[in-house]
Amino acid sequence: MTSSPVTMRPISPEEHLSFVAARSGSFLQTPAWGRLKNDWRSESLGWFAGAEMVGAALVLYRQLPRVKRYLAYLPEGPVTDWDAPELLDVLRTLRDHVKAQGAFALRVGPLVPVHRWHARTIKTAMADEAVTALTQVAPDVTDERGVRLRSTLTRLGFSHLAAEDGFSAGQPQFVFQVPLEGKSEDDLLTGMNQLWRRNIKKATKLGVEVTRGGVEDLPLFHSVYAETAERDHFIPRQLGYFQRMFEVMLAEDPDRIRLYLARHEGDVVAATTWVRVGGHTWYSYGASTAEKREVQGSTAIQWQMMRDSVAAGASVYDLRGITDTIDADDPHIGLIRFKVATGGEAVEYVGEWDLPLNPLLYKAFDIYMKRRG
């Protein structure tokens, strides 16, 4: 490791993207994500130890109403070596920079794992009525790097944003992933539970076809997505948001984002979006119709995205957020059951952390957010 002093400066989109892609960083830390979030001000920052680039970040600034003060937010970032000796300099220069930009608080979301639970461990815990949360179960893997980082952030005055109703305040602290490195399609099938394998075969037998769509097919996706939102009681994003998402992400990389459609006898029964940065692929948005659920369109489309992730050389397929609940009576239990059946693992990240820079404004902001929630 170099011992040169760490400096920070704005970087070009090309420098930013090259660094993030080489380290399979989050798509939320790419320059394109900043262009998508046009209701935030964004900038690309880089850290250098001498001539060597050691970190990059997309910083989003959200202004407070009527006051020129901002929340500086790094979703799933910055991208850096969280175990490097220059880490403290990275965080300190970031703090000083955003404060000079008028930020009243800095929010970071390091994409560093702390714990992992394998599918078999989760299934055993779900069968135990006395266990209601993953955090009550001994993890299969503890990442000491994540443990150290939590301690460092606490020591620097950051406070952890606790999850509400199982979900974190911004990006998910708990996700479900399927490791792909060194695995074939047959290996993935073997890792799935019997029901998933049976449903994949059923979808094929019933004639479900999964194809990749283009930007022109987004209205089809959005129709199914809006139906899903009404059924599952969440507020859907507008079609224009997804059209803008595809526009800016495909402009950055022609294979950054894909649209998948599952059809049965000409009817779209499921639709999803798939995202890739380096060796990391994500299931981003998903939707399905209430009709023809028995043809297993959602299972078929997930299987196709996994297969395509293997073909793309990805090391992980990320099904994104879960709650930490494994209580049979919890309304979110179906989500984790569906994902556990893939044979992957639950991952707890360090989570999101806030550093108040103007304590009075931060306290007012915190009160406002709690009342709004």
C-alpha cells in the first residue's frame, strides 16, 4: 500500500465509471445514476494516493425546503478499499468537502458485508417457531472487515440508520444473493429447492417464453408493474421514470440494463429489469399478473436472468432487498421464502450511516422524516 497523502478532486464520468466497473461497484454509484436522479444535484469525486486512484463516489445532494443546505448522500458508496490504511483520510476529506458544499449531514452506505447466512441455515431457522429474525441466528460467515468498519464509523461520529418495518431507511441492509463464480447452470439447479426446479420445468412444459425486450416494450412492463403495485399496496413509479432510466444507463453502457418479459400464449405474465456492473448482476424491478400465476412466469424469468448472469461472466446474482424477519406471521415472509428457495445466501451489509455536520438542522430533518414516515 502506498503511503502518499490522500487527495480528493472531482473526476470525469469516464474516470468514475472505469473505477467502479473494475471493482464491480453498485450501479447506484455510477455516473448514470446521478443523471437519472435529476431532482438531486450530483457530482463525481475521486481519491488519489499520489497518482494512484484509491476511491470514487457519486454524491447526491438533496436541498432542504427554503434553505440552501443539503443532505449529501452516497447510495451504496463510496467505492473504495474499506480495509486500506488511507480509509480515514477518505472519510475525512469527504466530510470536509460536502460540508464546504453546504451539506448539513453526510450519509454513506458502504457495500461491505458483515454476516452471511446460507440457505440451509435459514430454512432450519424458519422451521423453529422460537426464532423470528435472522439476527437471532448464528451466521455461517462473519466478515471481520465489516465488523471493523462499523466500529470505525461509530468512532468517527456516524450513527447507524436503523431499519423500520424490516427495511432500512434508504438502500437495503439485508439482501439475498446467489453466488455464481465457478458454477454451471446444473450447479445452480442442484442448489435450488425441489419446488423451484419443478416450477422451472412446469413453466417450460406449459410454454412460457422469456425474451429480452427493448425500450419500446417498457409500456408492457409498466402495465404489469402498475397492476403489481395496486395488488401489493405500494406507490408505483411513472413510466417516464423507467424510460429515463433505460436512456441514461444504456447511454453509459449498452449492456448496463435489460428488460425481460415472460409470455404465455402471447400474454405477458411477468416482467423484470436486470442490471450489471462488472461481475455483479442485480434483479432490479419485478412484476407479475394475478392471472395465469399457475404457469410460473416469475420463476421462469428469474431462472433466465440467472442463466444470463452466468453467461455474462458474473460472480453474483443479487435479488436485492429482504427484511431480516423469518417469523411465519410476518407479511414479508413470502419474499424471503421465494428467494431462499434459489439456494443462495442472505447477506447483511454494514448499512447506511449518517454524520451530522450541522446538529441543529440534522435534528430538525430527523424529526421531519419521522413525522413524514
